[in-house]
Amino acid sequence: MTEYLFLLPISISLVLGVMSPGPSFILIAQTAASKSRADGIAAAVGMGVGAAMFAIIASAGLYVVLETVPWVYLMVKLLGGLYLCFLAYRIWGSAHASVVQKTDNKDQRRGAVHSFVVGLATQLSNPKTAIAFVGIFAAFLPTEVPSYSYGIFCLLAFTIDTGWYSLVAIVLSTRKAQAAYAKYNLYICRAAGGFIGLMGLKLISNQ
């Protein structure tokens, strides 16, 4: 088991990375507070799947492609930035919408699927996250990687992201949190939309 000790610093780095504020955190917080706990957790699972996909990309060495073929990386950044700007527009425009509406089971399932897709798309919209994964792996991987390590990387990425964002969703989907959100809905949506929009513009302009 000692050959897998290198997974500890990788796990710590992933935890610290996911806990840092950014578009993903803002999306989960806004979804959980404005919709429901189920929607927030569904978005969290989408984040986890996106993180696992980035782990696969990093372990497959596709970072080399992004570095050696500049226009590919440029296109990915442009599309990611445009998506964040679109998401910011949607959040900004929802400032006057009613909060936490009651829906039937069919609508709840449809809403959860939509939240999952939005969470996944938001996670995948930032190619710098893939580069962060590559940096972490490059810093801590041993010369000889033990068997099943890359599968463990994906599982770690999924578990850490899903676990953290699910915790955020649970905390911010309480009645007290939702009541506070309803009271300050306009300001929260403006702040969240503005922040995500700035992140998108930064991603587009930072070429």
C-alpha cells in the first residue's frame, strides 16, 4: 500500500482546489438556494463528472495537444468563456424570478437533469481546470505509476468535487438559507451573474 502514498498530496491538492471560490461554487450556491436541494446535488454530481473527465484528459496526456496546438486551446478557451457569459446572462435575468417553486415529480426529475447538465457544462467550460489537474499529477506522480492509478485519479476527482459541492448544496438549501436568498434574490443574482460574466470575459480575453 505504500506505493499509493503519493495519492495523499494529490487528494489534498484537489480538495484545496475545489474549495477555492469560482464559477462552480457560485453556480451550486445559487442553484441550491433558488431551486431545491435535489437540484443542487444534481449540479454537484455534474461537477464531479466534469472533474473525472478532466482527470481522464490529464492522465491521457491531452494537455500536450493543448500546448503544442495553440489554436485548439484558444478555441476551447473561447467556447468556455462564451458559455460562462451565457450562464451569467441567465443568472442575471433570473433576478426577478420567483424562488423555490413547488413542482410535481416529473418536473423535479426534469429540473434535476437540467441542473446536472448545467453543472457538467460549467465544470468543463474552463480548460484551465484540466491544466491544474495536469500540474498536480506532474508534481506528485512517481516515476513508475502503480496499477489502477489512473482509475483511482478519476474516482478521487469525482468523489472530492461531488462531495464538496453536495455539502454546499445541502447547507444552502435549508429553509433559512432559502428565505435569506428570497429576501436578497435581486442582489445575489446580480452579484453571481456579474462575477461569472467577468470570469467568462477574462477567459476569452486572456489569450
